[in-house]
Amino acid sequence: MSGAQTVNSDIVVIGGGIAGAAAGYELACIAKVVVLERESQCGYHSTGRSAASFTENYGTPVIRRLAKASRAFLERPPEGFTDYPLLAPRGMLTIACRDQQIALDDELQRALVFVPNMRRVPVDEAISMVPLLRRNYLTGAILEPDSRDIDVDGLHQGFLRGIKARGGTVVTDAEAASLQRLGGTWHIETPAGEYRCSIVVNAAGAWADVVAARAGALSLGLVPKRRTALTVDAPDGLAVDQWPLVNDVGGEFYFKPDARRLFLSPADATPSEPTDAQPEDLDVAIAIDRVERATTLAVRRVHRRWAGLRTFALDGSPVVGFDPVAPGFFWLAGQGGYGIKTSSALARAAAKLIDTGCLPEDQRELGLTVDDLTPGRLQRSIQDARV
């Protein structure tokens, strides 16, 4: 580190993916902020490998409330945030085969709590919406009409530009190799220099527990899980652009239009070490098989395949709050596969918690509490499991 720069700030955010970028954007309004990204570009891992879907009917109740709290920002971002709309019409059709009808009924009842305009869709209507669906497979469907596609890159770049416009700094190739707290100040050693601050925000995604261990913070048992995706040709003669996202109620596959092709996933969730995730041939084959069984699609060529890591806490909800054992160490992790659609709400929650210890008023009105997000809830769960 001889001759490397030393930079002082109020807050250092570790991770330049969607969580860290959004947090940096909100925090830059109240503090001097530096965002450190270990890769040469921000968003290389999970952010750049998202299904790009906004839905209020997916995830835990906490996730669904956070999605609702993010919708206004995504629909009407601040002036100058982006040159193009962040959301585009898509809709989400959740389908069931014969042995999934009870699961579909249950899903509709859960959904109506958060999305009152969810409705049942008769088989004939579902097939008219997505002619690819097999009539002898489908026994029912429900529709979330206000589900949307998200311009993930537009959202992510808007946050990054906003950090700089608000006086913050984004540094790439700057892995937080060591973190040490001395006299109330965090000293963070990176290949780009040493960064000092009073508060560290851990937005490191799949590497969040690794960063916490380097800082002497609590281990929360976060689990990165691999999710596979691929694109294939759409059937000849079918205009697919207006189709909804089609989701299996059993969580075994989903597919959606993607630039005049189809995006497929087997909805896999295979535990993984933090890594540059790569697709497995078996998972690609499973995705194709499951979609072909539910539809008349015949996949002849895979144009692109990829995988990303979705990192989960024990209860499936994000972790947002100060660490119970490491002063000035703040968690913003465990977003699972929901980090894009909840990014605005989670960033505002993080900034408000750091500034005042409370959640934003709109989130409290939706029924969210500090206890829903605090890392302390996981500490209790880990202790109970050990007993």
C-alpha cells in the first residue's frame, strides 16, 4: 500500500451493484459517501443477470411491502434520473396444471392481500394471451395485470450517476481486503487505497458474509443460490412481444418475451459459494424440458445462457440495520431475487435508519417495522437453532 491514497468520508458503501448504488444515491443526500466495487465495473454479478421483472406478488410479505414502497419511484423517477421510462407493461400470468389447482387457489388468496386487482383467468383466455400454452396441461391461471418489466441498466446507471451528482464517489477495482475499526473510525484497505469512515454499509451481495467476517461483524448465515437463465427463439409466426411473463405456481419455471425471443429459467435455487456464477448444462436442459412440457415450444437453439447468485437470509427477507456486535457496521444484504424491484425502498430505509433509526413513513404505513429488517432477528434465529 506504499504511496496509495488515503480517502476520508462519512460513509463507505461496499458493493456497487443495485443495492450499493441505490444506497449510495440516498445516503449522498445526507453524508459524504464513497462506494467501493471489487470488480472493474459495477453490477457485474447479480444486478447484470436479473430477470428484470417488477411484481408485487412474489416473495415474503416483507418483500411484497418493499416492492409496493418502490413502485412510485420506479414509475416516476426524479427529474434527470433517466431519459427513458424505467417500467414497461408486461403482466404476470401464473399457471397451474392438474395437480397444482389447490396451490393456485392458495396463491390467489395470498396475492389479494397485496394486489387487490389480481384475478382468475379462464383457460381459454390464458391461451389467447399466450398461444404457446398446452390446453391439455393448463387447468387454471391467475393474472397480475400491473406487473412490469424493469429497465435494470437504466435504474442502476441512474443511481450511479446520481451518486456523483450529489457529491459522492464510485471506485471500481477496489475490493475491501481488510476492515479494521480504530478509535471509532473504520480503516478499509483496498487495491485502490485506504478508505476511512465512521459507518460501513455492507451491500456486497453474495460476498456480504465474507465482508462481515473481515470486519469482525456477526455471521448471519446468508446463502447465495444460483439461478439459471437462457434465451431461445420464439416460435415462427407468433408475435410474442405483448405476452405476459408466465410463471409456474409450483416455482419450477418461468418464461417471458425478451427482444423478440423468449427468456427461460428453471427457477433453480442451488446453494453456492460466492463466485462468478456460471450455468450448468443440466439446469439449462431442465429449463427447456419444463417449458416444453407446459407449452408447444420446441427449442432448437439456445442463443445465450447465464447464471447469477441470489443471496438469501434464513427467513427469506432482506437484512437492513446496524450489526449487533460491530459498531458502525450496517447491513444491506440478503435481498434474494428481489433486489432490483425493492432497491428504492431498501435504499431509503437504509438512509433513514442510519440518519434517524426509523423507517420512512410510507413504509411504516405499509406495515413494515424495524424488526422485520434488523440483523438482530437472524441472530436470535441462529441462537434458537443452536439450542
